[in-house]
Amino acid sequence: MLFEEYTYFDYQFPEPQYLGAKYTHLAWIKKFIPDNVKTAIDAFAGSQSVAFLFKQIGYKTITNDFLNFNNQIGLALIENKDTKVTNEDLKILFQPAKNKSDFQLMENTFTNVFFEKEEAEFLDNFRANIPLLENPIKQAIAFAVINRSMTRKITMGHFGHTQALVYASDPERIKRNRSLVRPIKEIFEEILPKYNNAVFDNKQDNQSFHKNILELLPTVENVDLAYFDPPYCDSHADYQGFYHLLETYTEYWKDKEFVNGIKRYEPQRVSGFDKKRDVLNSFEKLFELSEEIPNWLISYNNRSYPGIEEFEKLISKYRDVMVEAKTYHNGRGGKGSVAGSQEILFVCKPKKKHFVSTNQQQELVNEGL
């Protein structure tokens, strides 16, 4: 067990398959968490692994992501205290949907793109039944697990390519990854216990949000630690492009166009942190809105824009900052995590106040200053 001193570390976070996920960096990040934290916010939560770490430590945890499929993981594993999906719930989810005619998005849009017709029909049927579960937390678990099941089935675990069915017919690839040809229902049933077993109550009222962080920050109070893991501008994959299918499935869009070979939704959501023209202004706003939060940890990458020195200079306007680095020895997807690149952590603390002693003040007076 990674951190035996904490009771809640008996609960294991279901391993994600997500570009940029901090799951493999948790022990490193934890070393720089300051003492005396009671409430922490994970502002760009993604896979929710850092928020889960905060919950394990025992903090009141506020988690947020502007993509709803990530928020569903937050509802399922961070906000959730004790709710699990049961065998009776599975009967509801797997039953033939009564309103199937209203749920054909996957079949009509993604058949022969990522899935064969039978699998797309299953996904539509499952999606139609999710609202029949009796509470939103059970629905969130269903979303989290079915979305994870889809990434398990697709080579490379994302939807930014059009080779899914080609790879699924390649015997050599199938040998390496049997999930390419397994039914999604079977994968779901295998993964679900890992999510159910990760549910626990840390005796705090944790919250999961689905907002732009610049809109959420003015509404939260008494936060001791902010963890920022923004999109690594110009360094990592376009998350909406790579995980568009999961957001489409969760939102079940009725008002979007589906463009190019991967049928990505258009228009995309605007974060303000993934385009060079926006990112500096967005960071300024982020830091200004976080002035009442004493401690910040900021994950970054040495290939991102702005560069490390420029970004450190920007942060230094608001906080004393120490720069930590961890080198990737094996590539993990995206040019920001190729072997030799560095994961950066900016450890930010309140600026030290410079006090002038009474004697120094008198000396300054005597000198006429």
C-alpha cells in the first residue's frame, strides 16, 4: 500500500487510461502538499486521481472539470459517500429500452467509426436506461464505468484516430489486447467492482462540479490548497478531440454537428487554457481569483506554452514559487510526455512578508529616510 499511515488508502483508485493523468505521479505530488490543509480543490480534475488522493488524505475535497464525463467520475468517486451500483441496477441498465427510438445517436453516428452496429446499439440502449436509476450518484457510476469500458475497447484508449475497427481485426493486436474484440457489456461487468470498491466516506462533504474554473472559483470559500493541472498548451493532446466520444455519450448531444473522420462534436467547449491566444490572460485571471487560497500546486510540462521561466515569472507576481521536475523515461502519449520531457510541479506558497524591526525603523528615522 502506498501510504499506510492513512486509513482511507485501503481504497484503490481505478487505474485510468487517460493521456496526462497524474495517477503515476501521485506519490511525487503528495510530497509537496503542505501541512495544515483541511480543504483542497482540484480545479482541472480530468481523471480525478488527484482529487481521490485528497479524499484519501481526509481533506474536504472540491473537484471540478469543464467536461461532463470527467465530472461524472467526480460524482461517482469523490462526492459519493456510500452509493454503489447493484445487481438489480444492472438489470435496469441492461434491459431493452422502452424509448429506444429516442436513443440512436451512437448507432447513427459512430457505427463503423469506432464500433460495429451491434455494439453501438448496445451503447444507445444502455444510455437510454441510465436515467431510470433512482439517484444521480448511481447514474454517475454508470457513466464513469461505461465510458471507461469504451476506452478499454479502443486501441490507444482514445478517439482521436479512425483505426479502431482496423486494429480490432488485426490478430497481432488482439493478442496484445483482448479487449479489442470483447463485448463492451463484458468489459463493463469486469470493471464495475473496481469502482464500487473505491467508494468510501472520508467524513467530509465533498463536491464535484462541472464548470469553467474561472466561474467556479468566486463561489468557493475557505480553501487551503488549490491543485491546478491545466491543459498543457501546445504540449499535450486536445482532450476534447481525443475524448470527444465520451463527452458526446454523456451529454447525448442534440444540437451539435459531428465533423471529420472521428465525428468530433462542433462547436467545442472553450476552456481558455488550451490556445496560445488565450492562455496568458486565463492564467492571470486564475491566479487573481485564487488570491485567497494560500497554497497552490501547479502541474505543468517543460514543452508547454508559456515556457517554464516565463510561467514562473508570472506565478511569482502572486506567490513565492519553487520549481520541481520529474523526467519521463518512457513515453506516455502526446509530445509533452515523450521520453526525455519533464513533468513540472510549481510549489507555490504565500509571499514572505518583510518586517522592519523597531530598531531598524528608528535608524531609518534618524537617517531621515
